[in-house]
Amino acid sequence: NQINIQPQRLKIVNICETETNIDDDEISLSNIEDDDELSLYDRDHTTLALEYRELSLSKEGRQTLIELNAVPKLVLLIRNGENEEVKLNALRALFNLSVVDESTRKQIVSAGAVPLLLEAALEANSAQPNAVGTLANLATESDIKLIIVSKYQGLKPILSLLRSEDATVKAHACRALFAIAANDDNKLAIAQAGGLPLLLECMGSSSVAVQINAAGALANLAIHPYNKPKLVEGGALAIMKRMAFSESDKVQRQVARCLFALAAHTENRKHIVESGCISALAYMLCIQKEEVQRNAAGALGNVAMSDEFKAAVVDSGALKPLIMLSLSNSESVKRQTARTIFTLSAKEEIKARIIEEKGLPNIIRLACSTSPEIQRDASGALANLAIGSENKDLVIKCGGLEPLLNLLRSDQSQVQRQSARAIFALAGSNENQIEIIKGGGVPPLVNLLANGHDEVKKHAAGAIANLASNYPKECAGAIPILLESLQCSNLEVRRQSSRAIINICPEDAGVALSVSRYVGQNGEKQRLRHDMRELYRETCIPSYSFGKEEEKEAVVIPTFYDLKLVLRNNVAVPCHSAIVTARSTVLKKMIDLTTLSSKAYRTSIVTK
């Protein structure tokens, strides 16, 4: 399935000041009372703000400030302080406190700090980075990001800061948007407010901090369907391709996330391929950082969802590193790798490439994972590889049968579906059938046929039908469930169940006629005609020549038939009533009358 990435939750950072140690005797807190509002002279304001700032530099000091209920006092200092030094120290202290925990951040908002911070963020002075940084930290909380945008209309002033010449201010503004863009409504609001081109412009900054946070904001914005084509139209792909080769793996991580999200849009995939971003993604697969690898693999998986671009993904050089990443210690990396290989393996010519790159053993290892998602995609890839004749025996030889048989017993329907599909394909080889039966494959297939979803049942029934073609006795126990499956509303389940019954009971014409009637239920005429032709071809089409007697070809009469049509030249054509009743209502009525008047099912109908 196509996958969209989730918005990334930001870590809270303080890049303005570093932690320092403070001796207790340097600070006097005797003038602080928890319940009183500030009513001090300017000098006392200055002293108090400085003391708070000094305390906020250490973890222990921040805890002391929280215990002293310092947040409301800091907000009052920012609002009422009559000189810049008081505001600067109060803002720095508040910035440092905003890293503590969710409760402290909510207390800062409740104290009325947000409008003061937005006002201070627009003043170009030494306090500006602290004001913007505090807003960025507050925005990491889901409810606060909505308050900033909706209640206080903070989006416009924050976007204006993307044009700041101060790299620290710009980095904090990008970080605030990174956090704010984790909300779906905000994603649209940022785009409509003109944020996309401003953030793309920030990607050209020489500051790595700006690049990281701008790319992160763009990655979150790219998740929204409205923004996916807008970003491509705005030139995002050329920028992302360039930044994929950044020396910072943090930048690469956000670039890969952005491309992952953009590639979820079907129409973007063509542009991603044509822009050369496929090669950039293949390059990032080799970066030794799990988050970079995971998102790059996910982006390639999304591109490969379109059949016409599967070959482009492989030609970019991505296949070999994808196969290597299937051995990663990271479950999230293996998850995206398995999904991408599964998607690629659907194309016939890529199957051979996977085998050539020694990918089969690695896929089998993925099938042994404890993750249902990895199990599903690995067994799906094995099913794709087993379809056709070349790789069926190879899957068994490489040890693929045991994990697939184990996965038949999974409680996850998607895992059941893909593992049953793989066994269905593998059972198409005569040599594999005995291995599947010896491995105990029939009982779990019967269980899936009895209890699975229709998509699971059709593959389970098909696998039983294939096994029964050479080992009918070993599959005989499936007959009761197969007969019940003939009443399933899904035509494909009925079709495969009928194949299985016919293979298990080739001489029982009564069962065969019952099968034909069930298969013919519930419409679907065109598909039914196709299925009947296939059934006819598989069971009872001989080669006849209706020329002169001496020119007639020698034929081998099939052993399974429940009807003979005797032509006017006395040539008897053995066939199956399922075929003729599906093709001719007249013959159907004749057969019904004949079977009602006679206990015998083998009937001769003479044509004139």
C-alpha cells in the first residue's frame, strides 16, 4: 500500500545559552514571595530578572524556579519591565524554562505569555532569538500550536521572521513552523499564508540549523494533499536533490522525509524520476543513519507504486543497497525495505534482477521477522518471485517453505493472504507439492479456507487445488470445507474450490455436476465463460478433426467427463456439463431433464 509519513515531533532545544554552574551563595531569593505580584522598583526588577535567568541555566535551578512558581512573575517582568535588560533576562529565563516539560509549557501559555512573545519576536534586538525560540518550544505541544495560530494569529509574524538576516532567529522561526506544521489544519494555513516559497528559500541558507528546520517544516507540509503538487510546482525537487548530498545527516533525514511524502502523490512520481531525485534517494540508502535509510527506502517504495517507474528505481542503483538494508538491525528500516522490494518484485524483469543480486535469501530472512508488516511484505515478495516457472524450486531450495508455512498460521489477515498466495504459486511445481505436503501445509490451508477472508480463501483453495492435482488422497480431508466454499459469494473462491474438488474426485461425476451448478450462480457471465473455458481446457479438451474418416487424428480420450455430445457423423465428443450449461441454455434444460429422469449422470445427447 501507498504510505504517507507521519509528522515528526520536534525535540525542544536551547541554542542560545549553555548550562553553567551557579554557587548558592551568589543568589538571594529572600525577596521572592509566591503569592504576591511584582511591585518592585526598577532596580529590584533588574535584580530579580537576572537571578531568574541565572537559575534557569541549570537543571536544578529550573526546578527551583518551578517550585517558586516563577513563570507568572517572569511574564509580568516581560510585560511591565521598564528597561530592555529586564525584558532580556526575563525572556532568556522563560526560554530556558520552556524546555522543562509539558506542564511548564502549558503554564507559560496560561500566564499569558504568547502575545508578549509574538510582540517581542518582531523586535530586532538581543532578546528576539529567545522570544522566537520560546514560541518554537511551546509549539511542540499539540494544543498550544493551535492556540498560537488560531487564537493569537501567530502565523503571519512567524513567517515574516523567515526573512530575518539573523541566522539564529531564522532557525528558530523555521523550527516553530516545523512544530506548527505537524497539525493538519496548520499545514494548509501555512501554505495559504505563503509559507511554501519562504521555506524553500530558507533551504539555501548557509546555516545548517536553518536548513534542518526548514526541511523538516517542508516535510511535514508535504504530507497534506494540497501541498504535494504545490511544492513540486514551486521547485522543491531540485532543492531536495541538491540537499540530499548535504554533509549533515540531519538535513538528509528531513530531505528524505519530504521526498517520501511527495512521492505518495501519483502525479509527482514522474517529476521525481525526471528530476533525478531517484538517484539522490539511492545515494541516501547508503548513509549510515537509520532515519535517513528508512525514509529514503519509503520514498523509493512510493515511487515504485507506479508500474512505469519500477524499472527507473532499479536502474538508479537502489536495488543492491535495498537488499543489503534487509539485514539492518532497525525494524523500521527493514519495514520500508521489505515494502519496497515487495512492490518492485511485481514486475517480471525485476524478479531476475533480485535473484541476480542474491536477494532471495535476504527476503526469506525478512519473512522470519516478528513484525506482521514485514511478514506480509516479505511473503508477498516471495509470492511474486514464485509466480512463473523459473523461481518456484529456488524458493524451496533456499529455505523459503518453512517460514511461509509458519505464516499461514498468523492471526493477521494480510499475512495469511500473502503467505497463502505464495504457497499457491509454489504448489504449481510438481516437485514442490510433496515438500509442501510433507511440511504440513494442507491443514493450515484448510483452516484458512474455513475461516479466512475471501481474499485469503481464494489463494488457500487454489493451493489445495494445485496440491490435489498429484496428491488427491492427501487433500481429501479438505472436501467438506471445499463443498461449503462453493456457496461463497466470491466467484474466485468458488472457482478455485471447484478446481480442488475436481482434482480430488476426478471420477465422481455427481460431485462434478454439483460443482458446475454452484460455480454458475450469481451472475458474472463474462468471467464465468472465461472460467469455464479454462476448466474445459484443463480437463477435457481433446483434439478432433472432422474431415474424412482417414484424415481424423488419433486422440486420447480424457478420463474425466460427465457428458458425451454425439454429432451427426457419429463422432462422440466427451465433455463436461459445466461447459455446455454455461454456454447453452437449451443444452442446460436438456441436461437437467435427463438427470431428473435418470439416476445416471453420464449422458449421451445426440445432435441433429
